[in-house]
Amino acid sequence: MKNSILLISLCLVFAFTSNAYAQSTKQIKKEIKGKAIKDARKEAKKLAKEGFTVAPGQLPMDKQIEAVWIKRYETTKDGKPAYFLADARSVGETHSAAKLQAYEVAKINLAGQIGTEVAGLVETTLANAQLNAEDAASVTETVATFKSIVGSKIGRMLTLFEASRTIDKNTEVTVTLGYDYATALEMAKNVLREEMKDKAKVNAEQLNKILDF
């Protein structure tokens, strides 16, 4: 009988906790969306005054920007940004040229953010791996190499916003690209694991500690 009462009590506590968490998550999402809508409207008005428009068939400018701001506010469970985001503008003689350059600049920006984040995480975990000075230096060098090649390892990026305007005879394109934080870290771990096998003389246990982020 006592066991049954205890089980029922635990179930009630779990149900209450789960419900409270669900309400909390729902409230957070509501607040994020509210902030995003407010910021998106301001930014859309500013860009519209500057002469920017979106291509036919795309979502309205404020809705695209709203999606960007929602991702700006979203965080992971440990408080990290849920997405890497990069804005870029470029002017070209044609729309295609300006767009290509804007995307390339944004991609380089994303690669820089990911490389810096991963380097910082490795620096934190490196102390736990208990490496000698030579091996630690080898790992640091490998991470530096990763920072220089991360751009070529990035997979499909999210195009969150794109608009353009005419300036004299040229076209200016502005874009916002995004890359999922968790996906970026997983990609980095895979690349570093392969690189360290060849360049850094660390055993499997040490490698796991280094990549424990």
C-alpha cells in the first residue's frame, strides 16, 4: 500500500514538473516571438526606407526578418546561441554578382565564428586531457588548421533573409545566413578527430576528453 502511495506521489510530482516545464518553455517561446516581431518590424521599416525589396514569391520582408530575430534569441540548454548568424551586404553590376559576393562574405563570417567558438571550447577541454607540452602544442596547431579550413567544411547554410535595391546602375544585395550550433560542433568534432589522428599523437581517451564539448 505504501509503495503504491509513493508511486502515485512520484507520478504526480513528475506530471507537475513536466507541466511546469512545458508552460515555462511555452512562455519563453512566446516572449521570444514577441521580441522578434517587434524588432523585425523596426528593421523592415528601416530597410524599406532604404529602398530594399524582396523578390517576388518570397515571404514578406518583415516575416523573413522575424525568422532571423527568433533565431537570434534562441539558445541551447546550456545558454549558447542555437544558431550562428551572419549578415552581409554587397554591391555588384548585376544582381547575380552582388548576391554571390554577399553570400560568400556571410559564409566567411560564419566560418570565422565557428572556428573561434571551437578553438575556445578546445582550449577549455585541453586542460582536462593532461597532455605534455609537445602534444598540447600539436593539438593547438591542429585547431588552428581547422580554423583555416572550416569554410570548406560547412554544409548547407540556412538563407534566412535576402533583399536587394538598385543603386544607380548597380544592385546591392543584403543577406542573413544561419548555421545550426549543434550541427557546427558535430562537424568540427568529426574534422578534428580525423586531423588529430594524423597530426596529434594523442590516444583515444585523450582525444575524447579534448572533444568533450
